[in-house]
Amino acid sequence: MTQYKVQENIAEIAMYVGSLIAEGKIDQKELGISSMELSYQIIQWAEEFEEQYASKVIDKDPSGYEQFDVLGNPFGYPDAIDNYTEKKCKEQGWMTDQILSPKK
């Protein structure tokens, strides 16, 4: 595991979690999630993602563009890390499938 990749994962996960909070899909105050806990989880998830999925995520077509990865994410790494982050947020009880679904 390279430190650079873990740092990249931390940045990606933090941006995505931040967007989920900004959109109201994670209510940090209502759930009582401290900034310290949030930071700790993001770092843990970044390390776990790298250990478990790094070698499985990126699959490039002959032109060098990322295509479907081996986990079925249509946009390679960005899609894979977002899906992983959603999974981890659900495991923490920070969000549900219902919250992710667009309102009709």
C-alpha cells in the first residue's frame, strides 16, 4: 500500500462525505458525529479501500481510458470509491438507501 494512494483515497472520500453532508444526506449534527470521528472514519476507510480494492479497481481500455472495473463500477476509480464510501456510511448508520433515492 502506497502512502500516496491512501492520501488520494482520503481526499476523494472526504470530498464525497462533505458533499453528502452538504446535500443533507448525512445529518452530522442530528447523528452526533464529531469532526474527530468523521476524520478517523475517513482515514480508516481510505486505508481499507486501498488494501481490499486497489488491485481490483482500475481496468483501462486500449486507449488508456478507464472503463468498467472488475467490481462493476462504470467509471473506474471515482465510481468505486464513491460506492465504497456509501457502503461504509450505511454500515455506520449515517445514511440509508432511502436517503440516497431521489424524491419523486
